[in-house]
Amino acid sequence: MALGARKIKIPPWSVAALFYGISILSLVWVFHGVDLSEMWEKLRPAHWGWLVLAVFTDIAVYVYQGWRWSLLLRPVGRVPVWRSIQAIYVGLFANEVLPLRPGEVIRPYLQARWSDIPFSVALSSVIVERVFDGIWLIAVFAVTCSQVSLPRRVTGMAIGLGAVTAVAAVFLALVMFSKRHAHAAVGATRWGARLSVLVEDLHLMGRSVSFYAAAAASLPYLLIQAIPLYAMIQGYDLDLTVWQVIVVLVVYRLGTAIPQLPGNVGLSQAALVIGLALFGVDKSTATTLSFVTWGVITAPLVVAGFIALLLTGGNIADLHRRAKAHASQPMMATDREAR
């Protein structure tokens, strides 16, 4: 065998170990230098009404997301909004109890099964949602930077994220307006067959008016997410403006987007502490708020997600196994005709 011909195989467990390690190190950093007795004294909020508002508006975020998802899928079928909401909550429940965010595969699997649409289309729609969210996140952050004084490293990070989002937006435009060139571009890649199916699905959705309506609806979706965080900050009498809360939201969203321990434990707390520190919130207060926010947001998701799971008649481990098996199968462009 020639030198260099042997391929290096990465053990499957190593990916989970990497993100677990990052999450644990993030937790260590969050608690480092924090007086736990002082943190305990700060747990009680100044205004309970704000926390109640945070709970209900956080639930509203995912109801709105379900409506947006149904709107995006309208070119391929009339998907009931309540089915989209149920799939989203089952996916959120999976992310809370299982590692590495498997809900991102489970929810399109459920949508495909319930709505009789190809799995590839449902999965492509989730990717489109992420691109929409990324574009608006960077756009809102850019506007916010003109209203808030931020460290240079933060604005540099925003520029980098903007570049990545711009590439994704260009790819979407390429698919929507020049499918032939998009097929030629992905055909030379290692995952050419799978990407070709993605191109077909994106082209199908991109030709519909509802695609642009879903893109516009993604801005309110982002802004609604600031309400629970703003309510939490008001509940603890922290003196932050709306613009500053949006910056904290952007940092927090980035932290929760990365795979981590079940329940978004680790990076999400660290991200919120970092975001609050940008505006002078001391670490003890920020750490307290990060865990209270985690509890206020996580508890309703677990309860609602568990109820949504019960309504499916299955269990989360079985759904995870089936979704993974479905996602690993070759996706053919002819699947759409077969359905």
C-alpha cells in the first residue's frame, strides 16, 4: 500500500467528546470566581411578573416559528400549523434530553411523515430557516452596532459571521435563479448527489411567493426572541437598553447554536455571561441570571415537548433512531415523484 493511501478514521464518539468537553469547560469558567452563597441570595427576582411574561413570550416564539415553517413549506403542500408546532416542540424536547441537538433531524422527519412530503424537502426547509435567521441576525446586529458602543473584537466577529451568511445567501440566490449552474457547482463535490437533491428542493421553494413571505417573517421571529430575554433582565432590575439586550441576544443565540450537553448546558450560560459582561454586569449577577434564564426557558420547553411527544405515540429514543436512519439513506431527486 502506498504511503498516504490509508485514510484516518475519526471515531464517532470523538465528536461528542469534543463538544462535551467544551461545554464542561464553559461551565467551569462560568462558576470560576463566583461566590455561590452570593449567587444564591440573588436568585429571587425583583419582579415576578416579568418572569411570567418571559415564559409566555418564549412559548409564543415557537408557535410563531411553526407558522413560519408551514408558510415556507406551502409550495410543496398545505402543512397544518399545529403539526409544525408539534414537530418543533418534539425536536426541542430531543435537544433538551439528548446530546448534539438531534432535534434538528427529528423535526423534519416528523414533518415528512405527517405531511406526506419528502424528507429531503423538510430537511431543506430547516436549512433555509437557518439561513433566513442568520441573515436577519447579522442585519439586526449591524444596525445595533451603530447604536451601541462595542469592543472591536465583537464587531470583528460580526464581520466574520456576516461573510459566512453572505456566502449562504449567494448560494440560495444561485439555486433560485440558476439551477443549472448550481447543479454544476455541487456536482464536483464529494456530496454531489445529496447536494443536488438540496438544490432541487431549494429551487422548488424559491419559486413561490411564500418563500419571500417566510423570509420577511423571519425578522419578527428574531425580534420576538428578544422579549423573553428583555423580560428576564427587567425582572432583575438590570439597567440595559433594548439595543443592548439585542446584542446580548445575538451572543446568546450563537452560544445555543453550537452542539453541547443535553439541555443546552454549558455554552449557553457562558454566552449569556459574556453578553451581559459587555455592558458592565458583574459575573455573579450574570451567572445567576444565566441559570434562572435557562430554567425559565427550559422548563416550559420540556413540559410542552413531552406533551407533544406523547401525542406522537412514540418515544424519543425510537424517533431519534428512525430519524438518523432516514437521514443516512441516499436521497434521490426521484423521491419527490415517488411520493
